Amino acid sequence: MPAFPSLLPYYEKNRIEAGCDEAGRGCLAGPVYAAAVILPEDFFHPLLNDSKQLKEKERDMLREIIEKEAVAWSVAAVDAPEIDKINILKASIKGMHLALDSLSVLPQYILVDGNRFMKYQNIPHECFVKGDGRFASIAAASVLAKTHRDEYMKKIAAEFPQYGWERNMAYPTKKHREAIKLYGPCKYHRMSYKLLEDPVLF
């Protein structure tokens, strides 16, 4: 598989930058996960990219490499009741803040995937739409958030096997919505979300 030459190793050289991203915003159940990653400036892996562009085996392999070679990394989760209480955008940003809280190294700058963020301490930040396809640190954060969330969803899938979370990770697939219609929602579902599609009117 070819390298992704457009992935930048940093936004500004000789500065401690943390990349932040989340996974699970569009899911109907389970937590939203967020990660913060500080990579060495010379970090490079030919497969590293936005986690959505990678196969599961590639993400799992990259997770091991990132967790081993990162200067610092952290993953945090915000559960469904909290998402329902404060909304998914605030929950995603809260997750990123929690991940930043747990970093063993304080960043000097924060690179955020997307277009919305709330100031963290007094550390400057910048948002980048599709940043997980532009900067290595954000791509690494996307891989950690995705793999940690998938691992958790597979674990709780055994508790509620009817929803098929080990395959759909609680995204709004046809089978997931059919299961909600048949069995109703469970304690992990986000009740503020539209769990069922609009009924067909004849």
C-alpha cells in the first residue's frame, strides 16, 4: 500500500503539538471516544492515515506502534447518558479535554480535527476540517479513538447480542435499526438520537 505523502508530521516545527480526534459521534449507542497524541517530529509510518480510510487490521497494527512510539498519548470516553445531557458536540469536546488532561507531557499547541473546539487551559489550538487526513498526530488520535471504541463496543456486544455491535459498532445500519424496532433500545442507546427512521407513510 502506498504512503500518504500529504500527511504532515507537524504544523510548526520545534513545538510540542498534540493531535486530537474522536470516534463514534454518529453512533446510536455507546460512548464517544476521544484521543490526544503527541508524536515525535520524525515519526512516520506509510499506512498512517484517517482511521476511516484504513482496514481494521491496519488500525490495530498502527495502534500498537502509536502507543509504543508516541511521546505521549491518552484516550477518554464520554458515555451515552452524558451525551444525552450535554449533546454530542460538547461530549466530543469534553472527551478531548479529558484525554488532554491525562497526557504525561503538556502540549504547547493543540491540533483538532473538525471545526469546533473549546479552549483548553491557556494552550492555543487550531481546528482543521478533515485534519485526520492532513496531520500525523490527528491521524494517530483518530486511530486510537477508533480502535479503543471498537474494542469497548465488542465487549458490550456480548451483553446485548441482538444489536450486532461487534459488527456495526452501533452505527445506524439497517440491521441495527431493525433490532431497535424489534427489541427496543437498551441502557447504552443515546435516547436523544433518532433511533428509528421515519415511518413510511402510505
